[in-house]
Amino acid sequence: MPEKTKPTAKAAFRDRLCEAALKIFVKEGLENLTMRRLAKELGISAMTAYNYFEDRNEIVQEVLDRAYDEFASSQKGAIDHFAEPMENLMKLDEAYFQFAMDHPLQYSALFMIQNERLEQSKERRSEAFLPLLDTVTQLVEADVLEGEPVLIANLLWSGRHGLISLDFAKRFMNDLSSKLEEMISEMNERLLKSFMKMDKSGI
């Protein structure tokens, strides 16, 4: 019984449940993620699954929270506090791309599937966005970029996401998957140029 299970073993089994739930959620849709389907995936009884999570909503929330925490950690980890803001902006770009490539299921669950449970993760979503927003704000305050930091940060985020989503959905008009990282870098460079602060004196 769960009450006799060692905490480490219980945590490990919760991890297995979350991994299986994430896979079903992304590949089969939320409507097919039931405790019975989850139990079948792991070869356990539905009652066993209920011993670890109260219901489907709880496990979906846990899956999303874990994914956001992992994504936020990757963004925070990209920041070098001794580097210039523009260098950190490039590092954030690389970390975003790498997370999507290394964790396609988590990325899809967070950014490509409509789900009302995402509204319960607003605080985590804001935390994940903060490294990019802070870096853009530093560039605006240093007179490198000109504009509203929230707008610039959201445009950069949206551009990355758009290209990655097209790649995941295999919707590029040509086979450009091998050039995805290069395309994201090029797009960011052109976007940033449009916000570069101009010398008003004309010199």
C-alpha cells in the first residue's frame, strides 16, 4: 500500500505516472488521458493510479507545473551575470531552442496544445518569461534598444515559437528543419535591428 511505500519509491512512481501522462496528453489528446488509460499504459490497476493522484486534473496540473519548472530552469541557467545583456539574449535564444529540441513533449504541452489547466500555471509561466523580459529591459535601459520591453520580449518569444511550431508540425514549405536554428537566429537579428536605438542627431 502507498502508506508503506518509501518516500523515494513513491516519488519515483509519481515520476513514471507523470511521464506516461505527458506522452498520452501530447500524442493522443487530453480527452484520451484518463486514469484508466494511464493505468493501462503502465500495466497497473486504475486504483493504484488513484493512490498517487486524486484525479486526472491533478496529474495534468502536475505535468504542466513540472514542464514549466524545467523550462524556467533552462532559461535562468542561460543567464551569465558577468556577460553583456546582448550576449545573454543570444544565450536565452539558444536555451529556448535546445529545450524544444531536447524536450519536445514538454514543449508541446506548454506551448502547442490548448488546455484550460494552463491558466492555473500563470505564475510559473511568468517566471519562465522573466529572464527574457529582464534582459530586454536591460537593453532598453542601456539605450541599446528602443521600445516597450514587454512588446519586444513577446515578439522575440513569438518568433521563436512560430518557427519551432512549424517545424514540429512539419509545415515548412520546403525541408528547412536542418536550418531551423539558423532561421531563428536570423529572425531574431532582424527583429532586434528594428528596435535598435537610432542616433536622433543623425550623426
